[in-house]
Amino acid sequence: MVRPLILYASIILTLNQLILPAKAQNFRTEMGFNTENDLYIDPEQDRYYTNGLILQIRHAFKQDTTTGNIYKRILELETGHKLFSPYSAKAPNPALHDRPFTGYLFVGASYNLFYKNESLLKLSAQIGTIGPRAKGRELHEGYHKMLKIYPALGWDYQLNNEYGLNLAADYNKLVYRLPNKKADLIANSAALLGNTFSGANLGFTLRFGLINAINQSVSFNSRISNNNKANPRPKKEIFLFAKPLINYVAYDATIEGGLFRSDKGPITFNAKPWVYSLQSGISFAAARWSASYVLTNKSKDVESTAKSYRYASLIFFYRLNK
């Protein structure tokens, strides 16, 4: 009887150390993942952007906030893989394809500058590849075999290889927050330049609930800090959000094939220049843990018989290094 009680007490103490907030210090580093799939909404749907997995680690630099306008600086490193398919993962007839099969494998880095006026400038670079080098076929076929569902057919017609270098700049700025601090409106903008993705987007984010400032929120991956005196420990968050965006697509190699290749692949399409999206969901963050569920609805993005589509994201992060 004593041993189970001791074991139970040890588990409770360990969980308290992991979950309950410390009294003073911030966490300097966080790591986690984002898994995306249309299966998380509709088990019968498996099309277009059908699966993604992104692993990330972030670290906050030591920041002197007594001078200048910068509140904190955060470096983010990531690696990930995305899968794209036509109307179905089981599409052996190329005449019916309305989007190419391809994988996109990448690594990237972002430098985030959070300002005292609640704005954020994020500068990003990604190196990746589409085509057989991205191992989309192996992952897609293996994933379906592991789940014991119908085979993924049609990868014989995937896009050809091309390495890509993609740059991006995002700018976000607080527009308005209610006096009771239970809701706010944030403007979002981004520009992308590269041979895989090029374009721009513009929109806004609405948040409702227990929210923190841009430079202390799970919304912008800014709960870590490396200055305990100037950056107080962020409060807990739990809120609903909606983020409508209008996207201008100058080039999308996952639809059009490699920009610098003459032989892009057996099946390609033109990308629609204007695409509309709506992200909505719920986010929670405590001392060490963050979690979000995000539903993304996108309008048709291919000049073909393709339709609009949707998928969901499950995001989890754990903070460490006080």
C-alpha cells in the first residue's frame, strides 16, 4: 500500500514541476510541432494539401530593453514536409488529375523582432525541394499502408525535382484592443519571394478571450524571453480567433512545377492568382505548454476542375531553459 502511494506522490510532484508556473523566471527556449491534415476534419477527405508535419525550435536572445524600440528577439529553426495530391490520394488515371502529386521537403530559419509598440517583423528563409527528392511518394504510400487504408495511387505522374530558395517577410501590428483586454484586432501582411513560392497576403486577426500582447502571446510564438526583469512571465491564455486573408499568388511550384525547369513534370496547372483563406480555432498556453487547434478553409487555388478545400492543424509546444 505504501509503495503505490509513494509512486503516486512522485508522479504528482513531477507533473507540478512540469505544468505549474515558476514564480520568477521566464523560459528561453521552446520546441514543438505542427501536424496538418484534412483527416482531422473529415475522414473521407484526402485531397490537395493532404498532410504536413513541421518541427520547430525557438530561442530568445538576451535583450536590453532600456534603450531602443525592440522588446525581444527570437530565432526560429524548422524542418518539415508537406504532401500535395489531386482530388484523391487514389488517382491512377492522369486524365482526371486536377492538381499534381508532389512532396515538399524543407529546412528554414526565421528572425523575429518584437517591438514595444506591439508590432512584429519576421524575416524568414527556406531551402527545400519538390519532386521525387522530397520523398512524397514513399511517405504517402507508407502512411496509407500503416493506417491500413486504400493505397495511394498516381505518384508515377508527380512533378520533377527542383531545389528552391524562398524568402519571406511578415509584418503584424496591433490595431485595437478593448479596454477590458478581452478582444483585439491585429493587422497581418506578408511578402514571399522564391522559386517555390512567390506572392503576398494581407488580412487581420480577431482574438476573443484571455489574451496577451503580441510580444507575449502564443498567437505569435512570443511567450519565451531572455530578460526576466524587463519581460515579465506571460499570463495564461485561452482564446478563440479568426484570421481571414487574401493571398496574391505570383508562383506556386507545387502546382506549376519547378520555375527554372523546362520539363516540369507530366502534369502541371496554372495557379489561381487570387486565393482566399480563413483560419479559425482555439489556443491555450500556460507556463510550459501551448496547444492550438486551427481550421483552415481555402478557396480554389488551381486553374482546373479543382475545388475549394480545408484542413486542420494540431500544434503543441513545450518550453524549457529558465
